[in-house]
Amino acid sequence: MRKNRPLKSSLLALGLSLACCCPHALAQAGGGTAPAGQGRGQGARVRQAAGPPYDEAARSLLARPEIRAAFAHVERERDAILKEWIAITEINAPSGKEAERAAFVERLLRGYGSVEVRRDSAGNLIATRRGTGGGPVVVIDAHLDTVFQEGLKIKAEVRGGRLYAPGVGDDTRNIEAMLAALRALDAAGVRTKGDLVFLFTVEEETSFRGVEEFVKENKGKIDHYIALDGGYEGFTYGGIGINWYRHHFIGPGGHTRSATPPYSATLPAARAVQRIYQLQLPQGVPANLNIGMWGAADVFNAKAADAWFTVDLRSTSNEVIADLEKKIAAIVKEEAERERMTVRTEVVSSTPAAQLPGHRESMLVKTAEALHYAMGFQPSITVTGSNNGNVALLAGISAISTGAGPCADAHALTENCEIEPLYKGIQKVIALGVAMAQLSR
């Protein structure tokens, strides 16, 4: 059973572990407090702090000589980081078939010497950097898999300050960030009280099987979970619910020239799709609905006996998901019965919304907020995460998700990332990990 430390004593421990006040630390760290009215639009007041004691702790941590040394190591290794990022990107890793990429990353990790490396029952790759003792266990996670088909030949290209390649961002930039952060920690001799667990998961894009198995096996041993997947300027601290369905319309089928009706099962399916897209999504609560896949007969001259489509339904509210699910089921049933057909619905995947009460004021969220501000970010902080962090939150583990660099065109062949921000993103990963695992002196 996971033990929750009292908030007051936890804050004291955090402050003591990071204490080393330096009045100009914020400026040296590249941060600063912009005057009201600057930042996100003219005339708008922009929040610049998380509040005490988090802001001073963040500034003190960033001023520590060993943290500055770790940051400097990242700057010195820019060329090597980019080269390795490209090398990992060019190893295609379809979800469920990540073995080649995992083996490449494992060879790198086994050369470091500072981590214990193993695989678990799901095929996740786990590298544990042991702490000196007495601190929280912090998991930093990036997923190995991508969405692209098996056999795709990937060649990364640097153009105009960006790196272009399928999968370069989601989630390869964060795999590289973890590897570079680990090397920087070693080079600077940074020690933490708690263990830092660098977790490279499988099957995030399709089933969450990797993270689910890891959390199930280690739930009572994890204090904080940081999922690196998307994001850069800000982070999420709650998980959006994601339900996937496949609705089948079952009819008699037949030849094109057979008497009509009965029609092809595509007819009620098409009517249902039109009606589903006319549903009103709630105001004030994040919600998304998409029909992304469609299938029916395999030949031109046959009426489909089974026409189907998928529904991707998402919201931060489980009640909203349930309401939309009920309305969609009613539409599907009505349209099938209209043509004397039947319905078969598959629940392909169901991940409830993960919102921990009071999590906005938790140590992890407030520390992350303070570090983002101290490093010069203007963070967007939301509850709409859609990644491995959701699984940790559902298990009651304090978790956030963020990322190490800004990218575009995720899940497309044109996917690309800005190169320059990655180095600052790696430094952010270092700071987050050390802050939560507590610096050891």
C-alpha cells in the first residue's frame, strides 16, 4: 500500500532538500518574472509563480552547482544528442513491435553503469538509478512505440532548424531526452535520495498494456510519475477518459441485383454516422467525438452483410462519456431497426477519466509549476492528459505529463520537431526528476 506523507512535513522535506538560496538564481536559470500585461497577449495579467515554498525551492535547485553542471553537459553534447535522436527515430517501432528499438536503447543504457537495467513481463525496458536512501521513488516514462506501419523505411532530415521524420516527436524526442538527462546526471555527479526510474514502455499508442503492467506490478512502490509524451511549455495533471467502440450493423447481404430492400448494411451505418455527428457536445467540459474508421463488404457487387464504424469518445468527465455513449447506442439501434437489421457493439478499449481530488495543489503539480516558471516557460496547465500518465492517475499515483520539445504533425508522415528547444527540454526533465526524488548532499 502506498504511503502518503502529510503535506506539511512533505513541504518541509522538499524545502530542506533543495535549500540553497541564491538571490540571482532565477535570472541565471533563464527565467524571470514578466511585468503584468506581458506574456500571453497585451493587457493580460500573466501568472508567474506557483507560490511559496515552491518558487524559492525551484530557484534554489536551479542554482545548485551540480544542477548547473548537468545543464552545461547538455549544452556541450548538443551534436551527440541530435545524432542519437536521429538514430533512434530511424528505427521503426510499430506498436507491439518495438523490439529493435528497445534493443538499441538497452545497449545504450547498459553502457552507462549508473543504472540497473531490466525488462519486465510486458516487454518494458526499465533503468533504475538508485538513490542514497530516504527519498521518494520517481518514475520518468516515455513510450517506445509509434503509430506507423511495419516495414516503413524512415530517414530523418534536418531542414530549417527542424528535424523531419515519422515518429520523430511522438515519442522519440522524449526517449532521447531521458537518455541525455541520465548521462548529464552521471557526468555532473548528481545524487538523489530517492530512486529515479527511467521507464521505456511498449504499446502506449494502442492498448496501454505496457504501462498497465508496470503500474500493476509496482503500484505500492511509486511516489511520483512523470510521463513524457507531447507538451513542452506546460503540462497536464489529470487524464481524459478515452473509450473506443466498433459498432456493427448486421444485415442479410446479397448481390447488387437482388431485390431492394433489404439494403446494404452501409445504409443504416451511414445514417447513424450523420446523426452522431449532429450530437451537441457539452459546454465547459472538455469532450471530443470522432468516427475514424469504416468497413463493409470486400467486393463491388455485394450488399454488405456487416458494415461497421469506430467511435473515439473522450472527456474529462466520466458522466459526459456515459451520456454520449447512451445517446450513440440509441441512434445505432434506431437506424438498424429501421432497416430490420441488428447491431453488435464491441468495446475495443475503455480508459476512464482520471482526476485525483486535490491534485492541483499536490507537491508534484506545484513543484512542476514552479520549475516551469523558474526556467522561463509560461505553462499551460490542464487536466486533459491522454497518455501513460492516465494509467498512473487511475491507480491513485500522483502523475503529470509533459514533454521535452515542441513538435508538429504528430502521427503523420510529415511529423517534425524544432531542434533547439529540445536541449532546454532535457534540462527541464533533469530538474523535475531531481526535485521530486530530492537532491542528496
